Amino acid sequence: MAELVYRPVIGLARTMFKVWDLKIDCRGSEYIPRSGGAVLVSNHISYLDFVFNGLAALPQKRLVRFMAKESVFRHRVSGPLMRGMKHIPVDRAQGEAAYAHALASLRSGEVIGVFPEATISQSFTLKSFKSGAARLAQEAGVPLVPMAVWGTQRLWTKGQPRNFKRSHTPITIRVGEALDAPREQYAGAITRRLRERVQDLLEAAQRAYPVRPRDQHDTWWMPAHLGGTAPTPEQLRTAEVH
């Protein structure tokens, strides 16, 4: 039943990509296994990241089931679609149920998408990773597949207006080699290696990105360490305290 919903949504997304005239550069899809369970792990800079993460899996004929906050499933429009596509609701106050759901899906051969930063990074740099993705992979006996997206923040991100006009925006996606998650290893150590892999892919995506800010008013989407005006992680932490 899920694919009766998922595939039309994919078709709609591809149509919208053409309407917006997005320039999508996706490399490394071959690292996503063609069969069996896997945990797809990405950075998180936009509300639309899951769409492009899922796009990267299509060449391998895989449909990704994403773990997403429970409030999205209560929305009158997105809720039925999210449930129909077998995505997994996460109630942060009761995370055990979501973990068990994801684990069962992995054991049944599904690809599960996880954003281990948990929330969108407004600095557009990589935040610390929670260990849930590593623990899921360990317990299910499946690989971790790292990936990174860049440019998606220019379409729709936290604290910025949406840009759904025909903007020719480039989107760069990089998928890396799978990482094993042996049961006997400490989940924290696996998580650190995983974050390093995602960081490397993010930097590769940034290097490959074909455009730079047009002028001083267009630097908001670039992180400070690359010359942009996005807030630094330190500035964001200070703002949270106050």
C-alpha cells in the first residue's frame, strides 16, 4: 500500500524540481545497497533535505523511510502522506516507540533515513551527532551510509523565507561508502567516525557547488568559516542562553 502513495509523491517532487529549474548534482548513489536494510545518515540544513536524500536512493530502486518529528504526522496535509509513505513518527518525549519501529523496519530490509543532528543547523555547519543511528545499525546488523546535501538551505530553511520560484538553484548531493557498525564496538566511537565521514562529504559538496553569493545581501546561506554571514555555532549557543 505504501508505494501507492510514495511513487506519485516522487513524481510530484520531480515535476516541482523542473518547475523550479533546480540543477541537481548527485554522486555516490551506488553506495546505497540495492537490497537489505541500511541506515542513511545526512546533515540537516533545510526542511526539504529528506526529499533530496530520498532522491539519491532512487537510482538503486530504494525508497527511504525517514524518521521525522511527530507533529508533521498530525498536519492535515503532510500527515496522511507521511503515514502512507511509511515514514516513522518521532515523539521526543517517548523515543522508544520510534526506535522500535525503525529497528523492525531495518530488520525487514528497509532503508531508514536519519538526521543525527536532530534539528536543522542554522549555522550550516555540522552539529554534534546523537548515537541513535549507530545503535540502530548495530542492533539490526546493517550498514550506515553517510551522505551530505548542500544548497537545500537556499530553498527553505529555518528563519528564512521560502524560495520556490524558478531560481535555477544548484543542489549538490554526495553519498559515501558504507560504514560497518559492529555490535562489539562502542556506539559513541562509531558515531564519531560517522560524523567524520559526513563532514568530509559536506566539504566535498561545498567545494563542488557551482555558485557563490551574488552580493553582500546574498551571503546568509554561507557559513561564517567560508566567508558567509550565517550565525556561527557559538553565536547560536549564546542566543539560546539569552
